Amino acid sequence: MGKKELSPINAGSMADIAFLLLIFFLITTTMDVDTGLQRRLPRLPDEDQQEDSSDKIKERNVFVVLVNKHDELLVESKPMDIHQLRQKAKEFIANPNNAENLPEKEIKELPYFGSVFITKNPVISLTNDRGTSYGMYIRVQNELVAAKQELRDDISIQQFGAKFDELTESQTDAVKNYYPSVLSEAEPKNIGGK
Amino acid sequence: MSRFSKKEKKSTGQINTASLPDIVFMLLFFFMTTTVMKEVNLMITVKVPDATEARKLEKKSLVSYIYMGQPLRSFQKMFGTEPRIQLNDQFKNVVDIADFIAQERDAMDENDRNKMTVSLKIDSDTRMGTVIDVKQSLRRAQALKISYSARKVEEL
């Protein structure tokens, strides 16, 4: 009878085979997740679009950051250390004391917040030399993003008792309106050589 | 005394390895599911800068990579020491980026095309000049969502 010839399959080598596969996957695996500063590039301006004066921005509404080829910073025409940049940028975006030389403020209706007295679209303009090192450029970007993030976190904690990243979608939108994303990558001017 | 020694002798039996394959299989499945095959063979050195605000990039299938940095030692004879751009497995120039983006976009699902992100893996010693050129050609290719690849750190 066929029943008698059925002997158990020898599974002793199963472990060996599995080990082999395991080692293969162990070697080929890369666990690293890609992290980075996510940004949106501006659209290319249309060829026929003239420089219209309507979107000319007042000087007090612009925070000019220049980085030269020696990786030195010039912020609002004053040399500055990178460590002070975050504080300065926060001051600029929020303008807590309604200072003359910082961005204009206006009263705005926002969901959750009601009517608030906030800055009217401040812009941070970052310009760099062709010789600036990429590392420095990212550091400056990082500081500016951090300034915005800290302000958003502050207001989120004050209003909702949670950090910005933990808010619901509609709350996030409200906070985004409170402190809009302000970093503008200026049309690159090809300043400087290598 | 003899009672103790007797006991010891008895306990040194063979370890039961019947569950070994199960354990190994479990590990195997873990690695099989988490594994991501190496995307490219890097021919340049890329040490991305550090940043405290770096965020995780979601959905790897929507991300294309542009590498930039100094060629590795073995390639320096042919390609020099100036930072070069690497797309997939080849050294390329700025002008090739438009084609690369078009290619990557074609390979993507139609619904996902506008969600495409370009991750710029650029060595921190690279000069901004080339980076600007790359960014401009990305703008021309309508690939506006980018990510400056950076290592997440708590403190700079």
C-alpha cells in the first residue's frame, strides 16, 4: 500500500537553507531612512511676464539673508553669527513689539484663534554666492526652518496644548495661517565664481 | 553524594533544535519585509550635512535621487576631483537632469506623478554654484518638490 511508503521528509536541512537566505537579506538590507529638509521650488517665471510693481514688497517686510563664498552671513546688512540667526528670524516673523523696522501687522480672522494681530506676509529672502558651501547653505536653511517651527510650536502649545506636529489637520491649517511659510528662494543671481 | 553526581550526568542531554528553523524563519521574514535593496552603486563620496529640522521622507517609491559629490579615488583619474552629479549608476551633467526626471516620471504611476519628490543627496563640501544649476534645471523640468537630504541630529 502507498500508505506504508510515506515516510517523513527530512527537515534537518531546513534550518540551513533558512540561514542562508537570512544571511543574504542581512547583508543586502539597508535600514537607513532618508531624512531631509523638504522644500518646494518656485515655478519658473513666464517669459512674457513683466516685472509688475504690484507684488513689490516693502523693505520692512523682507528679511534679507546673504551668504558669501567664505560662508559668512550678512543679515539685514549686518554681519551675523549663525547662532544668532534663529532668534533674529523669530523676531522678524512674529514682530512681537510691533517695531517700525519689522514687518507690518494686521488684524486677521482665523479659525480657532478668533481675530489676531499678526504680521502681514513677511518674507525671508535667502541669497547665496556660487562659492558658498552646501553645508553652510543647509545650516542657514535649517536655522530658518527651525525659527518658523519654534514659533508654530509655541503658538500650538499655547492654544491647543500640543506641539504643532501633533495637531489635527484643521488645527494645523490654522497655525499655518498664523505663521505662514515665509522662506523664499530668490531667483538665483550668478554672483561670484567658483 | 552519589545521588548528586548521577543527576548531573543525566541532565547533559542534547539541546532540542526542533524550534531552530522556526526562529530562523521568523528572523528571515523580518528582514525580508524590512529590506530595501541598495538603490545605486555610489561612485562619489556623499556626506550629507546635519540638520535638526530634517524630516522623514515618506513613500520611497515616489522619491528619485540625485547624488552629488567628489568622485571616489578610483574614478578620480578619469573624472577629476571636482564634484560631479550621479544619476542612477552613471556620472552625468546638469543638462541630463531633464531627461532623468522625465524618465523617472514615466516610470511612475500616473496618479502619483505630481507627488514626485526629488531627494538631493549632496556632499556638504560641494559649492552652491552647481547646486543652483541643478535646482534651476529641476524647475525647468517642473520637478518642484525637493528634499535636501540631511542627517537628523538633535543639536548642531
